[in-house]
Amino acid sequence: MKKLKTTFLSFLSISFFFNTNAQEKEKTIAFNFGTKAKSASGVSINKAVDYDDKTGYGFEFQTVANVNFDAKSISSKSPFYFSVKLPEGSYSVEVVLGGEENAVTTVNAESRRLMLRELKTNKGESKTERFIVNIKTANFDGDKKIGLKPTEISGLNWDDKLTLEFLGNPNIQSIKITPISKIKTLYIAGDSTVTDQGSEPWGSWGQYFPGYLTNDVAVANYACSGLALSSFKSQRRLDKILHLMQKGDYLFIEFGHNDEKAKGEGKGAWGQYTSLLKEYVTRTREKGGIPVLITPTQRRHFGDDGKLIPTHGEFPDAMRKVATELKVPLIDVTNMTTAMYESWGDELSKKAFVHYPANTFPGQEKALADNTHFNSFGANEIAKCVVQGIKDLKLDIAKNIKSSVPNYDPKKPSQPQDWTVPASASIEIVKPDGN
């Protein structure tokens, strides 16, 4: 875990070392919190302990001061992080919530992947929740390595730890982490509208999408801000995905925003973009995987008539043609977001994007007005579009959508005032790469 920004409100991390050579893939590690907590087989944390790479667990980033130790739980009024030193892979995480006071707990994993949202526990009540987290490193297939950006190197998604951020006024009794050797995996390839955005106020659909799935599938998001099909490939992200992919795994592919900027002979929607889409599809199928194409999210650009002005040129049509020719499932997020933005209208649609007046966030001297990148509300609405697309296509993975998830109509989107989620401790006012 690298140094986080001083604008963090608070941070807790805990980490535990797994012997990667021994591949102890079935071992469950338990952490029990509280001054009187005891565990016959796990780790009892009775007092504040900072993260240490040798022990492999502890509170991190100076947020341990925010944590109160009760008899059999910990609580806080501020966000804190808990990291566990682990090898790459997918893990089942079980948290027992509740304690001596009423609490409302939200849990993010890694770079702000929303796992649990505003779960209430009454005084003396216990509630057990479980979710799946995929953690990854840049290394693969011997000495090969993905080309990471500096922001990724300093972030939480590519280190050797599983990091959990607890927000709201959380109350935690225990955490259990179990490696999963075999699980269906849904890989994601994309850009800044798809990746896990590590800092407020930015958000992308990929980090809200896992919360809509059951614990029978893991989501491995390899998207990165600023990338196009060509750079995603040249950074060996596609190679690593295919190296790990098992028969029946999925690869969701959304590109377009940055591909549009490539100029010259052989470029464009019907040149390099089309040929690379076909390559991604073909190579995925050769591995026994299932490719799914996703047209790019629309930019927020309204005309005087209140209708959205398309900015992607022929790129969505090029992807649609590839989907038809190669018989690839396609989720038309371009059309869905067009309907969504127009339903909100020019002014209200700003509430789904990073539009904030000056001084909303620490160090923000100027207003933020980004019509490409979403905040948490907007990103979650896009995630709903993707989930609905899976349902509409009747993909096999539709059975892994939680039964509690209602159908979604982008012509009748949710309203900003109906969405609440505690802000992460991580804040960055510089916009992500890409546009």
C-alpha cells in the first residue's frame, strides 16, 4: 500500500501474509476485534495495531486513532481502512457487523469498490454479510508484467494486499477471509468510465457493478483511465486476462472515448478500432471465454432542443457491426445513457457527473465541470444499465444477478436525491486521464 493523500479523512488497513509458494488456497483467516475478543483459530486484535509488512496485518495510514475498541467490536465516526497481505486471487470476505451502539456501515474494497452500502445494525444486534473480492498484481506468466500508470502504482488495486475501507459510523466484530480456488470470473477491459476510480468525487460503473452480483462470481476489473483498445493491449492487460481466463469466464469490453483520438491512416472506427475489437473477441473465444461488447457511455453534451448531441462519431456503429458479424452479445450503453441523460434534462443531468462548485472539496479552488466522468450516483446508474443489459440478453451470468435487483429503465432513471453513500477518505480534484 502506498502513501495516500493528506486530504484523507481517515484510513484503516489490516493485512495478513499468505505463503504464496505453499498456495494455502483453502485456509480461512479470521480477525476478531475488541478488548475482550478471543479466537481459538484466528487473530484477536484487542488494541490499536499499525500495519506491518512482517506481520501482514494492521490498521494503516494513521487511521487507527479513529477506531474505538469496545469489548467485542470496534467502532468509528470516521472512515478507516483494514488491509490483509494476500497473494493474487479471489477471496470470500465475511464481516460480522454490530456492537454496543446503533451503527450504519458501508464497506469499500480496494480502490473504492462498493461492497456493502449503509447496512444498519441496532444496539446489541449482529449481522453477517459476505462478498467476493478479486485482488491482482501486475505480474503474470513468469517474468511478464503489466505496464501500470503512476496513479495505479500509488493506489490500492495493484499492491499485495486486500484493503477494506469502512465508512459511515461502522461497528465491526470480525472479518473472515477465505481464498477461492475456483470461481467464475468476469473480467472487464475499459477506460476511465469503467475503471475503479480510487478517489472522490470520481466514479465509474465498474466499481459499483460487483455489488449487484451474487457470491458465485468474481469481478476482475483491468480497466484504466486514458486507455484505448490499442494501449490496453500494448500494456499487456489483455495478455494477462487471457493468461488467467478459464473456460466459461467473461470478458466485458467497453472502449471508444480514447480510441476516437487516434488519427492517421488505418485508424478510426472502421480501421484499427474494428480490427482490435475482432482480435479481442477471437482471442477470448480461443480461451473458452465469453466476450461481451459494451458501447461507450455518452458524454453530457446537450443541444438547444434539449436533445443529446452524439460525440462518438461512428465508433458505436462500428462496435455494433462487429457484434453482428461475429455474433457477440452487445450491451448498448450508448443508447441507454442517451435516454437516461435526456430523461433528466440538461440541468439535472449534471448531478450524475463531476459538477461541483469551488471549495466543495479540500484544496478545490475552482469549480469542477466534467461532462465525461461520473460521480458515485452517475456511475451507479451506469452499472444498473449494464446489469439490465445482461438480463435483456439472457446471458448465462444473468443467474448471478441478485434476486433483489429490480429491472431498470434508462428512460425512467433514479433521482439524485434518492442516492446516498458515505464519501471515501480519499479525495483527488485532478480529473482522471481520458475524456
